[in-house]
Amino acid sequence: MEFSFTVLAKSRKHRGRVGLLRTPRGSLITPAFMPVATYGAVKSLSPHELYEVGTRIIVANTYHLHLRPGEGLIRKAGGIHAFMNWKGFVLTDSGGFQVFSLSKLRRVTDDGVRFKSPVDGREIFLTPEKAVRIQNALGSDIAMVLDYPIELPAGREETEKALEITTRWAKRSREEFLRLKHPYQMQFGIVQGGLYEDLRIRSAEELMEMGFEGYAVGGLALGESREERNRILDVVLPILPENGIRYVMGLGLPEDVYDAAIRGADLFDCVLPTRNPRRGTVFTSEGKINLKSAKYAEDFSPLDPACDCYTCRNYTRAYLRHLFKTNETLAGRLASLHSIYFYNRILDRLKEEILTENGLTPTDLHLHPPA
């Protein structure tokens, strides 16, 4: 089976859509949220638990897996799916976000990025081609090109320079990807251009000429306002190919994910749904709550009365607060389970609404499950 992406239904109320990705590994219905599994694990949760709460695709990090344990070992294990015993899909970031997040430990050149390893201090030179080769060895389903995101707001000159580097790196990445011809992997280009609409359009057009299987909108959720982000999405998403997946990177809060989904985005990722719960903060149908607060000490209601996840069906706010106050690791696990389920349900409800508008139901989709 070859790769294909088909739009199954569109909303009449907004630009949201339901899509079907078919790959040699199986099928994925979009829109879909991707929890972050930096080192091949979503913190505190097992792959089985992730699958049980509806997750079908995760994000792993090329840069960090290259440092530990190394792509060679993962290839020997049978690839990232076998290594972590995950039966869903895996998207691997290229290391581009580390260009932003590790700015004190790196130097960007036209050829690539020189990093000082945070593990042992050795120098790592990551080129666009090397990022492709690492992801090829990892065996992910979707591989991202190496890009150059910058903090927002940024001046036009700096933004345009980063865009030009991103475009050159994308071309080199595509050439290397096509040379290697991985049978089970797609490659996505990443649209940059900061908050400048004309630069975003230019970036998208240059990438589309290279013929990627999907396209991401990068360089957002890096300091801009919600309104600024949505303005850029309103410009970029409609010009990306109809039959290609649209991925908005680094989102975010529940409302950010919803904003992007109703504008026609298909994939989203962020660390917040697992990072915040481990620290006691969770998103619920009643808003964000801090479970460490004293006001929940005798609150015997479910974490979220409107949620039917395992945590909400079995545990109270008082018990969860007790776990956090006594530093029990179960606290973060139960809160994270709810959080990822909560994000998945936002998109599940949106999918159901769009399908209903079109006279369809989820049972009409005929999925081929991941192998």
C-alpha cells in the first residue's frame, strides 16, 4: 500500500476537516493530537495506556534519540516502534526545535547546526542530511526536515534570513530523503516566516515546489499572541495542498489546538498535556485547575465531572490532591492520563460534528489499524 491522504469530510461552519491517512503501517484519522515522547516515551505513561486513551500517533525527538541511545541501537532493535513497543504511528522532529531551545549551546551555519551536547559536552554537528539519515534509521512514519525557528517577535531581516536557511535546508533534506528511499516513511516540509504574511506565503510556495508528502507550520507558539498566531494560520493553511497533511507544530493550550483544527489543520503536538499534569495543573471542562490547592482537600467529586476517562471514573480531586501533596508518582500518572484523554476528546468531538454535518459516522470510515 502506498501513502495517501484523503479529505473525507469538511465542515460547513468553518474550515475544519476530517482526513484519512493510509500508509503501509495502517490508517490514521485526522485531526489528531500527538503527545510528546522525546526519548521514545511519554513521561510516566506506558504505550498501552496511551493507546487506551485514544492516542494513535506520538512525537519523538531526533536530536535527543541521537544522543541517547543512538539511532544505530534503535535500528538494531527493529526501529522506534519495536524499541518502545508502540503499535501506533511515530512522527520524529528533526532537531529544529533544539535550534531554538538550546540557543546557548549551538551555532547555526549555512551547512547546519553545531551543538554542544548537554549530556557529555561533545560537539554535535547536525546537518539537514544527517537529520534525514538519523530519522531513516529510527524508522518513524513521518520525518521532519531540519529548520531554523526563531523567537517571536523578530525583525524582518532576522526572519527572512532564518527563512532562507530553512528553505535551503529543506531542499537538501528532500534530496537526501529521496536518495535513501525509506519504504515506510513520509517527509514533511516546515513553513517558516515569523509573523510576516508575505514571508509565510513565500516559504509555503517554495516548499510545495519540492513535493513533500505533508507540510507543517513551524515557528509558532514561540512568543506571539493567540490573535497573531491565528492570523498566520488563516493565511498559510488555505494555500497548502488539499491532499496533504497540515501539521501545526508546538500547540499548545486546548483552545490553541481547537483554533488550528477549525482552520483546517490535521496534526498538533505539545508537551503541556503531560508536563502541566505532572506539576498538578490539569485542563478540564470547567477550565484549568491546580490540584495542589487547599480548596480540593475535601472535594470528593471527580477530577472532571464531564469526563469519562479512567482517572475521572475512579478517583476524586481530594485523593489526587493527597497524592500530589505526598509526592506520589501516581499523581502525575493519573493526571496525565486524564489530560491526554481530554485533548483527544476535543478533536474526537470535532470529528464527530464534521462527520455528522456530512451524514457520516465514525463507523463509516473503514480503518486499517496500525500493524
